[in-house]
Amino acid sequence: MKSLHQIGLECGTDKSFTHKYCDVYERYLAPWRDKEFTLLEIGVGAGGSLKMWHEFSPKAKIVGIDTNPDCAGYCQPPIEVFIGSQTDTQFLTILLEIIGTPDVIIDDGSHYCPDTIATFKWLFPKIASGGLYIVEDCHCFYDSTYGLAPPYGQGMSEVYKFFSGLDVHVDVHGRGMCGDQDFAINHPSEIPPVPEYSKMLRAIHIHTSLRIFEKK
């Protein structure tokens, strides 16, 4: 059986030959390999990664979105490609009505930091229980070219602060001081308040240039 890295090389995706994400992805997606699920990738490029996902998980529904109309012709059914913006909530609403609830979302889209934050805020609550939301190319968090970042070495970007700040949502901001997430969320005390994502965010996994968010 081919590894995801091997498939990625054959499909020509930079997830394999440039970024070397595939070994990390396989750790998390291997249990899904023979299952039926829906994977939505933001950012199609030349279609190599969508083809890789389809070969790795042939039972999965593989969907991509991109703002470039040319991307619609880069993949063949059963892979589906829709043209629209990752921050257009009307487009995303219609998309989810068509494809159903995603189990895995990969943001390899614009990498413009305001887009990355807005897309997470809108889509993460909508993925399936037990699903994964993955933000790629997090090295862009440190580059002012992609927005919301000061000059290198002069502090951390707003997008870095946003995603790093989700740690307290997993820890429920120390409420209850017992290490029991459910107790901390449901504790009768109102101080401090329950962070916004505590009721839906189970865990955060950090790898080089990848952040993986696990939905409850």
C-alpha cells in the first residue's frame, strides 16, 4: 500500500515535495483511509492535492474551492471543484447545502491572515463532531506580506495571537482548576466566563507550518 507521501509525489502536490506535510497528514488521516467522509480543501492550485486525497481515501467525497475559474477543469469526477471565495459566507452556505457537513477541512487558500481567521471562525463550528480543521503554511503568520504581521522580529502577528490564543479555549481558561474539561465548562461559577470555542474544540496539534484543530 502506498504511503501518502508516495501518492503526493505522483500527483505532483507541494504538500509532498516542498512542504513535506504528508507524513504528518498520514498520522491523522490513516484511520479515515477506508471510510466514507467529506474532505473540503480551500485552495485547489493545479489540483494535485485533491487527486492525492482521492487516491488515498477513494471512499471519501473530495471537494475543493478556489477563486480561480480555471481550477474547475483541473480535476474530474468524483472530485468536485467549486469556484468562490473562502470568506464569502453566502457562497459557503450554498456549498455546504450541496456537499453536506465536512469532516475534514484544509485551509490552503489565500494565506492572507484576515481570510485565515475569518474562514476558521465561520467554518470550524460547522464541521462534524470528531472532525479536523487544518491550517496550512503557518509560516505565513510571521510574514507581513500576508497581513496583520509587524516587521519580522518586532512582535507576533495578529493571526498568530488568534490561533495561539485558542489554547485557553481547550484548557477552559483554568475554570474549575481540576483538569476536567466538561466540569470546567459546566461549573456553576460564571467567573471567568467559558471561552467561545471551549464547547467545540477538543485539542490543538501543532507541527511545523501546520495547525490541526480537533472538533468535539
